[in-house]
Amino acid sequence: MAIPTDRGYAILTETPDGQLTVRISASQPVAGKADDVFAEHVGESRVRIDPSVQLAKHGKLSWTTSPVQVYVSSAGTVNITPARTTVAS
């Protein structure tokens, strides 16, 4: 598995041609809007969302209801998976 590149709430916007922009925010979006977006993947055609990730939706906009990890695989797919807690030892 690739190392996660971003961790936060994902906001997905679908373009008319079916591609997605995935933005990552440090805080939970309100109605899909967030002021503190710190990363984005624009014009993606290959996005894989883990089935356990819950999304809220409004029109062509959706967002995760809890924090996630977002990373790009070696095949170029943007993956959105549940955020895993880590325990320091």
C-alpha cells in the first residue's frame, strides 16, 4: 500500500465530463464547503472510494463525514480510505 499523502476530510466535485476534483480539508465541511483546504487532485478520472467511507451528498458535490486518508497509487488512482489511528510505542 502507498503511504498516505493527505489526511483530513475529502470533498469531491464532479465536472460535467464526469471527472472529479478531490479537495482535502483539515476541518469537517459544512454543506460541502470548507475554508481550510490544503490539497487537491484536479480532473481525476480514476478515483477509488473505500466502501466503508461514508459520504454526504448535495447535487454533484459530496464529502466524507469523517476523516480519511487520500493517496495516489503507483497506477495513478486516487484512493480514499478511512483514516487509521496510529499508536506511538
